[in-house]
Amino acid sequence: MATDLKLAYKTIMDDHFTPQMEISFIDGDQRQTLAYEKVAWVIDQQEKGLRYGENPGQEAAMYKLVNGNLVLGEVKALNAKNFLASDPLLVQSGKHPGKTNITDADNALNILRYLTETPCAVIVKHNNPCGVAKGRTLADAYYLANKADRLAAFGGCIAFNREVDRETAKLVVENYAEVVVAPGFAEGVMDLFATKKNLRVMQINNMARLSDFVAQRVVDFKSLIDGGIVAQWSFVPEARTIQQLLPASTTRKDGTVHTIKRLPSAAEYEDLLFGWLVEAGVTSNSVLYVKDGVTVGIGTGEQDRVGVAEIARDKAYRKLADWLAWEKYETPYNALNLKFGDRAASIIREIDEEVSARKGGLKGSCMVSDAFFPFRDGVEVGINEGVQSIVQPGGSLRDWDVIDCCNEAGVAMVFTGQRSFKH
């Protein structure tokens, strides 16, 4: 046990993982082997691997896939040497990366690979997005992603799908971030980033062809505490275009057909698809709200669907209140009492009234669920806040009741026909 807790976070582990690793899939005389090499960087004239694992004191190593062509049944794995987060160019080391920095970057890329057509920024914290936004420019996208959850973005991993320009970099250095990931950096950007001594800056050249990674599969391994392993193919969302989102409809056992009455508008379809693709990078159970190409509230990792819909709603309210306090008074919402004393009550009342009037920014938004709603109470959470359209997989025994609920409220709903769990 570390006696100096601050020192523990600065200590670089000397890992004892081997330089190479192989994993073989064996079927009788047939053997398919995936070959890996351990990743390290030269920092201050020393070769260093991962700083540590999920926690200080956990030895860890990262390996990149250098050989092997795995085919199991009709599924073929991504070819070797298509490196993204497993082999980044460390442009600025700061405190060199630990396991969570790499997995945060990887999940950001997992989302960005579906969002290559417009400038986009993803801010990830603890392997979940806290803000995702499209923008007219990269700076616009980052501003909106950070605005979505300014508090959670503190110390996060920021990933961009375009070369970082000076305008964007100036916004980034106004805040504290652990990692910035991008395909490149314009002249003068690294001078700005150098003012943040602990910032890790990673350039990933393959991001130029990030869309090529869509629908590509890798083997996803989960180790059990007894040493066993669960292996599965990685998840690929099948609905990746607006045309693949299906109007909600179901037939009950008695033959009664229930169909959604209102279809989404063109703008709603854009948000529904955007939200569904972001959902592929959110830990389940999850519900999120999206408006105008920006996440408004993200609920993650809950055990019940109505509960996570409420958490995402409540986060939207809290995050909007904090943003308004920061925008108007340059003070976090929770610190208003400390800074303004007797004036704080009226300031807080003013902010709360605006947040309430705007329903946390949820009016007119879209609701996204990674699995079906078993009862209407889940969609009612969003509908009561002014949600206008919903996307979900469908497939519940009570889809008819959820459809009826939406029809009663004049809310559009589409099905994807595919669940998007991520654990």
C-alpha cells in the first residue's frame, strides 16, 4: 500500500510483460495465430511502456497486432498493422500514457469512425463520452462538446476527426485535459499545447482513413477472475444511415397492428442517427438525449431503463445550470454561494428558472436508448421533457404500449432492429 498517495500517481511501473505475445485459435489441425508486439515510447532518452494499468501499482502493457489473419465462420477480423490507438505517435508526452488514457482514446475513435463527414469532437472520461458534437468548424464542435458537460470534461480525453487548428487549440488550453488525439496539428498548435506540461498529445495518422474501420471486427476478450476468457466479435451497428431506421411498428398476438403515426422530420432523423452511432460508445444500460448534433444528457451503466432515462434527464438539467453559471458569472453553479454570498440566492433562482423554462435543454431533443423500452414509463421520462422523437431497437413484448404512448403525445419513434449493449 502506498503511503504517499500523490507519489503513487507519479510512479511509472516497471512491467514484466513479454515483448511479444501470441493468441492462437485451434480447430483440429488448423491453427490461426494473432501475433502482437509490446508498445513503448522513447521519452527523455528512456524507453517507457504504459505508465500503469487502471490504478497505480497495476503493471500493464499495451500490444499492437502485427501479424495474423483471423477468419471464424463467415466473419473475418481486421487485418494486422491497421494501427489506431494501439500505436499512436506521442507528439507531446506530458505524463506518458496509462491504460485508461489509451482506452479513452480508443472509445473516442470507436465513436468518431461513424462521424467522419463533418467536423466532430468527442470528449471521453472513464471510457464513456461526456460530450459529443458536430460543428461547422472543429472549434465549434469542441466548444459544443465541452459545453455539453463542462464538469465531466475536466481531465478528459479529447478526440478530433480533423487536423487541430489554432482556433481549436486556444479553446482546448482554456481547460484541463489529460489527452488530445487528432490526425494532425496545424502550425503553432503544439506551441499552445506546450503550455500544458502534463498534456499528452497523440497523432494517429490512420485517422485519415477512419471510415475504413466501419464494420470491421476484432476479437473482444473479457478475462474472468478464474483465468477464463470470454471471446466475442466486436459490435458493429447495422443501422448507419437514415434509410435503415424503421418506423416503429408491431403486431400483437391478437393480430392488432400498432404503428407510429408521426415520422421524424429531416432534422430529427439526423439527430436520431447521430445519437444512435454515439450510443455504440456508451456503457449499458444507457439512454442519451441529443439536439442539433450535440449530446444534451448522457446516462450510463444503470440497471434499469427508466432509471437511466431519469439520470440522463437530471444530468441535462444540472449541466445546463452549471454552464449558465459559468457563462454569466464565470463561476461553477455549486460555488455560487461561496462567491456571491447574499446575492447568491437571487442568482441561483434566476438560473434555476431559466433551466426549468428550457427543461434542461431537452425541449425538441431526441431520445436514444441502447435497448428496447419494456414499458411506457421509460419513454414518458423523455416525453414529459419535450422530447420530439425517439430511436430504440424495438422488440419488447409491450412495443405496442410504447408506440401508443408516443402516438398519444405526437412523438415520432423509429426502430433499429438491433440492440447496442456495451459492458
